[in-house]
Amino acid sequence: MSDPQYFDHPVLDHLVETVMQLGSELWTTRRRLEVLEKALADAGTLPEDAVELYLPSAEELKEEAARRDEFVRRVYAGFARGGEVQEAPPEP
């Protein structure tokens, strides 16, 4: 089954898809962060500057880079398709 096409050129559809995916990712991340910060503050388990002072290990940096690369691949998949309309990438 092909993705529906709404604009004259499929690239515009892919651009809109990308913007919508970014909005979804951002909202989900912001909401989860708000909940986490509230839960930690309510429990009194994390000093206010703990996140800013945290230094990740080399292994954590490597794992973060892999997650970032997958995020970029998934979010920007529409640009990689060129002019063809294909099935959307799977959700996380």
C-alpha cells in the first residue's frame, strides 16, 4: 500500500511527514522530561544541577551516537526517498 499523496510533488509530502514526525518526537520528549523532572523533584532524589554536571563515559557516548544516528535515519527518512512515495518507517 502506498502513502497517500497530497501535494503535486511527492517531496513536499515527505517534507510534511518529516515536520510532523519531528513535532511528535519533540512533544513526546518534552512531556516525558516534564514528568521525570517532577517525579524526581517531588521525591527529592536529584539535585537541581545534576544533569548539567553529568559527564558520560566513553561507552555511554558511543551508545548515544548510535541512538542519535537511528533517530536521524528514522526522522529524516522522507528526504532519503527522493521522488518515490514509499511506506513510512516503523515507529520506535
